[in-house]
Amino acid sequence: MKRKLIGAVVGAAIMSLATGQAYAQAKAPAPKLSGDMVKIGVLTDMSGVYSDLGGQGSVTAAQMAIDDFKAQAKPSWKIDLVYADHQNKADVGSNKAREWYDTQGVDMITDALNSAVALAVSKVTLEKNRILIDTGAASTRLTNEDCSPNTVHYVYDTYALANGPGKAVTKQGKDSWFFLTADYAFGHSLEKDTADAVKANGGKVVGAVRHPLNASDFSSFLLQAQSSKAKVVGLANAGGDTINSIKAANEFGLTKNQTIVGLLTTIIDIHALGLSTTQGMMFTEGFYWNLNNETREWSRRFFGKHKKMPSMLHAGTYSAVMTYLKAVQATGTDDAATVMKKMKATPINDFFAKNGKIREDGRMEHDMYLVEVKKPAESKEPWDYYNIKAVIPASEAFQPMSLSRCPLVKK
Amino acid sequence: MSEIFGIPIQAFMGQLMLGLVNGSFYATLSLGLAVIFGMLNIINFAHGALYMAGAMLAWMGLNYFGIGYWWSLLLAPLGVGLIGIVIERSMLQWLYKLDHLYGLLLTFGLALILEGLFRDLYGVSGLPYSIPEEFAGAYNLGFMFLPKYRAWVILASLLVCFATWFVIEKTPLGAYLRAATENPKLTQAFGINVPLMVMLTYGFGVALAGFAGVLAAPAMQVSPLMGSNLIIVVFAVVVIGGMGSILGSIVTGLGLGMIEGLTKVFYPEASSTVVFIIMAIVLLVRPAGLFGREK
């Protein structure tokens, strides 16, 4: 019985090896376009805490990019869009990606917000030799320890979010920090990255409190932040936790004497809270709709379809899909390595990024913005929320290549 | 400065006070659950969603009809109560004779539907609801800076909890109610309309959740997920207090709020777990809960 079982297992292993080889051989003479079409998958959180940040908006943005590309470049091939809800679960996300790659002929996956999901999908993408352009996840691991020749990290990461305020705010003389940190990997790494930037610029960290994810009440934690007498309270959390922290900070009068810095705050959060609660907050954004005519023009079009202004994820997803399609057009193939080579060689110039560059480790470098939330009286129209305090140039915004822990980077 | 366990007494008192605010929400919510379980034998998993609906109705009232906070405090619970009555008449009433599990599954499904509905309409980031002007500012209590609104939350919840306890335990109406749960057939034989009482009880129980929702709206972000974050803790409170015990749920709600508040100072990482640790211990030592009676 036991021997039979072992035999079966070994047999299965040999079978899978054989089919894997057959697959690789079939793949070798790359057809110009697999399945005679390009298929793009938006894998995102459609119903959970991050669904306003990505979600349906990302699907809309990707569809806009496809429509615009068809109108401009008039390709002879078909482009198809699919999307799915990964429910913020790494296993659901990677299974969906596998299914898409194996049975539906998906060539490229985008959005993939939530770092845990992103890391899992990146592995599947490498295994299946397709492309992941991640516009939603935050973890710097995607381009460091877990970097992959098939993955691009497009919009932001924890280094970029932490570095901007850590440096700029500290240099303004607000040099003592207290952190309110979500007690899981993302919060810890955001806190660490910011603390490093604060210390490097002559500031000090006076304390931190770790709160559980989705804590319903933040008043206790904020009272601790208040009694620390730190000049800055850094919120190393995201989504609903950030929103509730800010709301309580306002109620307990922290905003009078201390500056609240959101380390992952987006326009979606500001819209949810209103300006009277958030005025004076500072944080880093990868995109703002009201920067110039180009961003306004695109964002208003997006607004027409989605009824909300775009987050940096939405704008980034449009830009990523466009960049990918242009590279396919230019190379005449959807072979991952060829397209990736082309994307890395071509600077990205659109409303989202100026002279954006995809580096060897997969990091897309572009300018980031240090923003301050306007007072209600300064806001001239709905969604007019930010004063741009500084443009952080691409070369400073992201982790320098010299510090890279990515094995692909030759030093 | 004097200290308790290494922290200044001021901070200690402050955290106790904040714990009391959270405890007020726990007490009001678990009271509704206890009333429903005690009278109907239904484990109402839709409670969190109805709490959210209360907050949402307050927001909708303000933004679509210009109804202010005070009217919302009355109207939103009524609205939620009506929703509850519709649920009871159309669905729940067929389940009383069946196992608890059926009621639990039905109400859990309803909760998911309600949350999905509001999520589809308004997204997950939530909606702003500002603190009414009367409560802007804060009291300086010497040991802490207590926002006036939070003080009002404690006061309002205590009043409502006390009134509920009084009606059920000390008035003739409450006596009928208790009789109707103890022995529905006999009570009906005395000429009391039992199905009507049961319907109103469910309506009232969920109206309490709606009331807590309106109270929470200015203090927390109004969002479709606000109920699901809270409901599990509230169930733990009911279990610790003793399923169906009115007084138990009030006292345990307030007490656990304070214990949780202190945990946030001593070991913040455990603040979301401490309630469940206590629940496990209580179940081991007193399976019927602190105030429950063994049947």
C-alpha cells in the first residue's frame, strides 16, 4: 500500500516535470501575440477596506487606458480586460493570477494592492513568465529582497512615503516625533523607514504606540501621543485606521499644538473626513489631480465615469496600462522579457509621470509631492484639497540603487 | 507626581474615563442583544449592521433632508426599529421554534446584505459627520481633557440603559414581557397578544443599536464596516455578562470598556484581545456568565 502511494507520488512528480518541459518548449518560438490578443487583468480589492483606493476605480482607469490606446494607436490586435476581487487574501490573489495565466491567457496583471497579495502574485508571475505592474502595494520588498525581472513597482512604496515627510517636516524644526503604528508588518516598516529619515535629518523619536489593526477607538492612543509632548505625531497606519485616528486627534485637540503627519494618507481619506478635520496635515502623494492642465483634463474625464476624483493608484493604473500597451505595440510581441526590456528602456512621459524610469530592480522612479491640506476657506471647488509644499524629485523620492537589496542589481 | 503601576495617576484616570466612553457603546449594544436573546431566543448577528444603519440614517437625514443631530437621535432609532419590525414579521417569526443556529445564520446573512448595500452606495472610506455645535470644546477635568461630546455619550447611554432595565424589571409591561418568554402559551391564554409583544421587543432591541449608531456617528467615522468591527466584541460582552441578562450586559459593557482602556496603556498590542481572554476565563469558571442563571 505504502509502496503504491510512493509510486503514485513519484509518478505524479515526473508527469508534472514532463508537462512543464512541454510547456516550456511550446513557449520557446514565441508567437507574435499569444492568443492573438493582449489580455490585461486588474486584480484588486473590490469590496474591502482598500476598495475606494483601488477597486472599481482601477478597473475604470484601466479601461480608459485601453480605449485611449485603441483610439490613438489603432492596433490591429484585440485588447481584453478582466478583473477580480482578491479580498485582501494572498492565497485568493495568487490562485486567481494562476488561473488567469494558465487558462485565460492574461499577459499582464496590474493594481494588485495589498503587499501580501502583491508578493504572492509577483512569485506566480515570475513562474509563469508574464508581467506584473503593481500600482497599489506599499512594501519595498517588491523591489528589494523579493524583486523579480517580471515585476514593476509603479506608483509608491513605504520608502517614498516615509522619506518625504520624515525629511521635510523635520527640517522645518518639527524635530520630535511620536508614532501611532498599526501592529503588523506594513505599519512597522513604515514606522522604521520614517524614523530613519527623521534621525538622519537631526530629529528624534520620543516614543511609539502599537495599535491592533482595525481598532475601533483611537482616543487612548492619541492621549498617549498627546502626553508625549512630541511636536509631530506620525500615523503609520492606513485606510479606516488613519481616518479614525485623525478624527479623534481633532476631537482631543491634538491638532492645536502638534502636527499630524499621515504616512499613508490619500485624497480618498481627506475626502472622507472633510477639510475642517484635516486642515494642516502633511503627507506624500504620488499624484494630485489639480497639478496642471494635463492632470486636470484626465482627472475630469475619470470623474465623469467614476464620480470621484482619482487616487494615485487610479492614475498610476492608467499610466501603467498605457506604458505596457505602447511597449507591446513597439515590439510587436507580448513576450514578457522583450516587453519588459522595452519598458525599461523607454522613459515614461504622460500626465502621471514626467521622465519616469523603470529601474533594473523594477522600481519606477518619478516625482512625488509633499502636500499640505488646505483650510476650508482656501478650497475653491470640490476636491480642491492640497497645497503642494514641495516636489520631491524622482532621484530623491525612492530608495537609491546603492542601498538596493535586490539580487538582480549588479553592483 | 503619584503613580499607579509606573504611569502617572492623571494618565491612568484619563484612560479609565475613555474606557468608560467605549464601555457605554458596548453596554448599549449588548443590552439590545441581551433583550432580543432573552425574549426571542434569537442570536441577532445583524446587530452590528443595524448599528451602522443608525449612523447611516443620521448621516442621510442630515445631508438629504437637513435633519439635525437631535432629531436624528429620535428618528434614526425609530427608522432602524421599523426595519427590525419588518425583518421580524417577514422572516424571523418563522424561526423561533427551530434551533438557534437558524436565527444566527439568517441574521448573519442580513448583516452581509445590509453592509454590502451601503458599501455599494457610499464606498468604504466612510462619511464625515461633525460634532453638534452644543458639544464643541472640552471639559478640563484636572486629570484630563474630556471632549464634551464624549461626556454626553456616557450620560445618554447610561440614561437609556437604566430606562430599559427599569421598564423590563420593574413595570407591569416588563412583567408581561418576561411572562411571555417564560411561557408564551399560558401568557396568551391570559389575553395578552404575545406575537405583538415579541415583534415590538425585537424592534426595540434593534432601535437601541440604531441609537448607539447615532451616538457613534460624530465620534467615529460613519462607514459601512463600522458595525462589523464592533459586533464580535459586543458578543463577547454578552457572553461574559450572561446570555440574556439585562443588568449583566450593562455592567459588563462598562467594566470591559474600562479594562480595555487600561490595556491600551499597559500593553496596547493586546487591547483587541483582552476581552476574549476574559471571555475564555469566565466561560471556564462560570459557563453561564457573570450574571447569568444556569437553566
